[in-house]
Amino acid sequence: MKRWILAALLGWGLLAGAPARAEPAQLARQLCASCHGADGNGPGPAPRLAGQQAGYIEQQWQAFRLHQRADGGAHGAAMAALKSEGDIKALAAYFAAQPPAPARSAGGDPALLAAGRKLYVEGNLAVGTPPCFSCHGDRGEGGSAAPRLAGQHAAYLARRMRVSDAPQPDSAMEMQEILKTMSADDIKALLGYLATL
């Protein structure tokens, strides 16, 4: 009996000394909430992560880690804490499973919204702009390689839709080429429409 108690105490002591693996919701509260909100529906200017494609979140995390996407040092503490690929996958899956904020009511200039919807659904093949839905989904829900756009902050989308000569991760190169085919008016119309998704 004494041996069993000793073994149990030693086992408990070893387990107590091992670092506990944090749950994804706990990681989100500790590492992400101040910018993205604990459920991924933060107020901005950081992007909303709720409902985002898990694969896309993982892909962007790798881009930050490899310094292929600038973040102004915003992810430094999270980079230090998230050493395990399993934790990153779990955190991405957690945010992907969170219900995204509902779309805003369609306000604004009807002609602008119609032009944005036309670009989203049909593109402008005459200048080489493909329809957005072909990668981002019928309702902006995203796809295997493309991010969710529905419910995203307009100011964040506007920043991400700027053409940049800076080196880009491979995943962003195609979008950079598409953006070069679009006028400032096209982007304004598209942003107006995306705000309604």
C-alpha cells in the first residue's frame, strides 16, 4: 500500500511539474483578444478571425513567422508562446468555428453597391479581373486557399487591397496581380459591396 501511495505521489508530482497544454479558447483570451477579440469578432483595426478559414489562419501565421507578411511586431508575444504546430492548428480551428458577426444592412449608394456586386460575381474579364466569388465563395465565406471576406472590417480590407511592391508570400502574389487590374473606383465599389456580406 505504501509503495502505491508513493508511486501515486511521485506520478502526481511529475505531472504537476509538466506544463499544461492550454485550451484554444484560453489561448485566444490570453494571446489574441486584445486585438482580435476573444471570439474573433474584435472591433478593429485588426481583422476579424471569427469564421475565417482555418487553413488561411495557419497560412498567415506562417507568413508572419517567416517575416513574409509585416505585422509591426504585433504578434511577438504570441510567437514566443505558440511553439507547437498543434497549438496553432487548434487556435485556427477555434476561430474558424466561432460565429462571425452578422452583416451590416446594405446602406450607401445603390449604384456603387451594384457595381461592386457585378465585380464580385462577374469580374471584369476585359481587363483581366476574375470574379471574386470563384475563390472567395458566393457569400464571401472563403475557400480552401482564399480568406473569408464576409463580415470583415472595411478599413482592414482596404489596407489589404492595396497594390504593394514589397515581397509577398506566394499565397498573396496572385491577388496582387489581380489588384493591378482594378481601378480605384473598382476597389471602392467592391469594398462597399463586401461590407454587405
